[in-house]
Amino acid sequence: MASNTPFTLKWGIMATGWIAETFTQDLLTNPATTRDVHDVRHEVVAAASSSSKQRADEFLVKVKAPSSAKAYGSYHELVADPDIDIIYVATPHSHHFQNAMLALEAGKNVLCEKALTVTASQARKLVDMAKKKNVFFMEAVWTRYQPISIKVRELIQSGVIGPVYRVVADLSFGNDQPDGTVSFADTHRMVNPDLAGGALLDLGIYSLTWVFQTMYHLQKEKEKPKVVAAVQKYHTGADESTSIIVQWPQHKSQGIALTSLRLATGVDKENTGGPAIRIQGSGGEIHVTGPAFRPLQYKVIRGDAGGKIETVDFSIPKDPERDWGHGMFWEADECARCIRDGKKESESLPWEESLVMMEVMEEALKQGGVTYPDLITTDVFDAQSPLNTGKR
Ligand SMILES: NC(=O)C1=CN([C@@H]2O[C@H](COP(=O)(O)OP(=O)(O)OC[C@H]3O[C@@H](n4cnc5c(N)ncnc54)[C@H](OP(=O)(O)O)[C@@H]3O)[C@@H](O)[C@H]2O)C=CC1
Ligand SMILES: O=C1OC[C@@H](O)[C@H](O)[C@H]1O
């Protein structure tokens, strides 16, 4: 008989920045009252800051973690904690390879923020280590686990718009300034090459996510894509605007993934001006509206119904007690279920798909002449790398 007790996943949070705070608050929501989830739950066991233990302490207070949660002043201490089941890597992309490898080497399950790494070779090495250590490993593309994504994938598979031959997806931030900048300081992770900055690895990955989850993910026989890219470089050397055409010739399908720090997807911040994602099948279309990382509406326009439009809206549930909900808890629930069930990778975002997406982004950046420093592109693990010790 199935147990009524939810499976508990114990988390260690690596880094204390913006997304660490947001994700941890989602972890701390009540799954039952927030989103009607009763089979899994989450516990925040510890958080670590590479800057100081005090920063980790302040972080735990800020997110209202239970008083039992431990604060560490180093990533090494975090990955050595035997009470932790899974490490959430929430550092800039520049650090993901070294930080995720530190955790995998220690035998921990890992959920690593997007973009998974800076290079495809780094991503392959992480997957190899996850296999060697027999642990769960997943790229934290939260969009894949949101109900709207699941529904859109189901709709496509049901054949309601026929075979999908083209997807156009955009995530652009509209930060153009009169002085020619894109509003981020040159040292900010969005544009700083030392932190693997640039529109593609940070935002364009969501446009690619829609291209991939609506086409490549659903291919029965996987086909390697061809890639053509146009890249506009920012004065820091990172990309400020990147447009990629991904082609699967045998499937007769093409995806166009767009991203820009200058232009916005829509005229307002909610991107309601038009569909951010347009999925075109031979029998109709699906339009998805809202920022590609967390869109809240789709429309199905069926050719066989004379263009009749069905509109479906979604919302992000909140924990009534915490007055909080960002929509990252669904990916956390996926980690818990996979680990409970002994799975090492998620079916919604298999390792192979993360690797192919990294290859596409690497190729696009190569075509655009974007390069990153050796410290962050090496695929040789170094536990004492400044990226792991925080000695900047
Ligand atoms: N899924 C999503 O919706 C989002 C995902 N992200 C992803 O999360 C990652 C982190 O982004 P975000 O939280 O916005 O970044 P922040 O700059 O807010 O935080 C990054 C944290 O990483 C740690 N860190 C370690 N070394 C450095 C360094 N040299 N420079 C800066 N920080 C360092 C710091 O924590 P400490 O000092 O405590 O070690 C810092 O607080 C990125 O890869 C990004 O793509 C970001 C936003 C949204
Ligand atoms: O992943 C992300 O999604 C939301 C954006 O605000 C952020 O810059 C990006 O990293």
C-alpha cells in the first residue's frame, strides 16, 4: 500500500543572491496548501555563502528558514554536510561547472541553475560525473515544469495543430538607454564576460527552451540541429542581442530563438503586446503570451475550426501563510519525485537535451565571435579554483 507520508527532500543552498533567495522561498512554501501537492515536501537544511558565514546567516533569516537551518561560510563545508540530499547551485553561470562538480564529486544530487555551463564540454563532464557517482543531476530550467509548458506539450502531442514545423520564440528585456548602454553596470553578471554575461546564456536560453520543448523534445528519433546565428556584441564583449535559427532538416522544422537586452518582447513589462512564442503547425497555431521564462496565457487557433480561438489563463499559486509563490516549486517537486523514485535525470529535461542546447548556444556564440576567459571555460575541475573558494 502506498505511504501517505510525503517524501522529504533535504536541500543545501549554494550562494545567497537573488535567485537563491527566490527559489528558497519557494522551497519553504507548503506544497499541499500552495499547489495541491501531497506526495513530496522540501526541507532547507543549510545555506552557504562564499563571502562569509554571516552572509549565509542573514540569508536564512531573510527567507524565514527554520531555525534548524545551518549557515556555512564556504561551499566546501556545504557539500560535506551529510544531512543534505541535494545542492541547489545558484551562482552566476561562470561558476556552474566548478560549483556543480564540487557537489557531484562529494556525491550530492545537484540542481544547477541555467545556463548549465559556459561550454558544452563542461556540461558533458558534469553529466559524466553524475553518471559515475550515480546521483541525480538537472539543469534548473523552471519553465519546463510549469503547468502551462506541460499543457502546451500535451496539446502538441494530441495533434490539435498538426505537425509543428516552425516556432518563433523571444525573450528580450528592453534596456536600451539614451547613452547607448543597456542599463546594467559593466561589472553586472548580465553583461560581464568574467561572469559569462550576455543575453543568450541568461535570457535566450528560454527562447531556445520553447523551441526545444515544442519540437526537439517531442521528436521520436532525435535529430542534431543545424545552427545559424546573428550576434550583436556589447562594448564589454558579451552579446547584447542574439538571433538563432535552429533547423532540423529531416523533420522539415525550424526554430527561431530571439533575445535582446535592447529591445523588449512586448511594449509593456508583462509582454502583453503580442505572443512571445508562436508555435506553428500545419493545422493551426498556439500562441503563448508573457515572458518566456514564466508565461501565463496560451491561445489555440485551430485551422479546422475556422480560426476559432481558445484562450487559457494560468496563475502562480501562493502559500497563504507566507504570502509567497514564484513558480519555481514545480521544478523542486520534480527533483524530489525523481530522487524518491531513483531516477538520475528528469524526463522533462533529459541530460542529452541540456547538452544539445549547450552545443547550440556555444555554436551561436562562436559564430558571433563571443569569447569568455579561460578561468570560466576550462573543463578541468579544480576544487581550489577561486570559483569554488570565493577568493576573488
Ligand atoms: N531561473 C531563474 O528564473 C533565474 C535564474 N538565474 C540564474 O541564477 C544564477 C545567479 O543569478 P542571480 O541570483 O541573479 O545572481 P546574483 O548576482 O544575485 O547572485 C549570485 C550569487 O553567487 C555568488 N557568487 C559567487 N561568486 C560570485 C562572483 N564572483 N560574483 C557574483 N556572485 C558570486 C554570490 O553568493 P555568495 O557570496 O553568497 O557565495 C552571489 O550572491 C545565474 O546563473 C542566472 O542565470 C537568475 C535569475 C532568475
Ligand atoms: O532566468 C532568468 O529569468 C528571469 C530574469 O529576470 C533573469 O535575468 C534570468 O536570469
